Amino acid sequence: MSDNANTGNPAPLGLLAFGMTTVMLNFHNAGFYPLDSMILSMGLIFGGIAQMIAGTQEWKKGNTFAATAFTSYGAFWITLVAFLLMPKTSLGVPGPGKDFAFPAFLLMWGLVSLVLFIGTFKLSRALQFVFGTLVILFILLAVGDATGNETITHIAGWEGLVCGFSAIYTGLAQVINEVYGRTVCPLGPMAK
């Protein structure tokens, strides 16, 4: 068994993978550019695979919260890419219909995010912000998709940019603080 004290912190990788992929997708949701291979590639490889790796490493360190979050959201990104690509293959698998299927998918992820948000109350203000804005993002996306209201989806896109950039800040702040051995970029740790 390895000594967990001698391993690096996988959380910055997971936060960057989540944050950067969220930003790229929400540039699309905000209406800046169409859904394309750049977003799908980012979602599959960085959002999906890199977060799964970070989640596995957090599990090895005994961090149940981070292992659950990174592995779950890694699976979310892989699932989302599969949702979008499978109907375009020769497998004959239809995409989500115009019914409640995709909004229900988004609402389920909003529920998971809400429970994880409650867990951040014992972690840091930075993570509270990331997960709080993520809950709002999933709700807005679900409502926008369920109603077909493009304005709500654009608002969700802008809110998703805030969420994604906050995750990028949180990940990079952990790196900088560790490199300098002190708090350079505040994260607002909570009292244990």
C-alpha cells in the first residue's frame, strides 16, 4: 500500500478538467459558436477521462467527496458526448426525443450537484461557489431545454461560464498555494 502523504493532489486536475470543459460548452450555450468537435473532444478527453483519473486518484487518497465528484462528472461528460454522437452512428440508436428525457437527465445531475453542494459547507468557500453555481446551471439548462426557450439557455450559458471559471480558479489556486507553500490565492477554507 502506498503512502498517501507522498502523492500529489489530484484535485487541481479534476477542477481544471471540469472547469475548462464547462467553459467551452457554455460558450456554445451562451450563443458564441455551434456545438462542434472541439467541445466534444474536450468533453470526452479532458472533461471525461481526466476527471475519471482524478477521481481514481482521490479514491486512493481516501477522499470520498472528491472521488465521487470527479468520477461522477467525468462520467457525465462521457455520457453527454455519447448522447450527442450515438445517433450519428450506424448503430441506429436514437437521440433523446423532444420530450422530457433530456431535461430529466439534467435535473438528475442538478440533484446530485445539490447534495454535493451541501458537502462543500465543510470544505471551502471556493468549492461552495463552484457547486452552488453548478446547481443553478443544471436547473437553467433543464428549464431551457424543457421549454425550448433559447433565452434561458443563453442565460444558462453565461451562468455556466461563471461556474467554469470559478472551478478553473479553484484548481489553479490550489496549485499556486502548494507551490508557494502559503495562501497566495484565497480559497476560503472552512473550520473543521
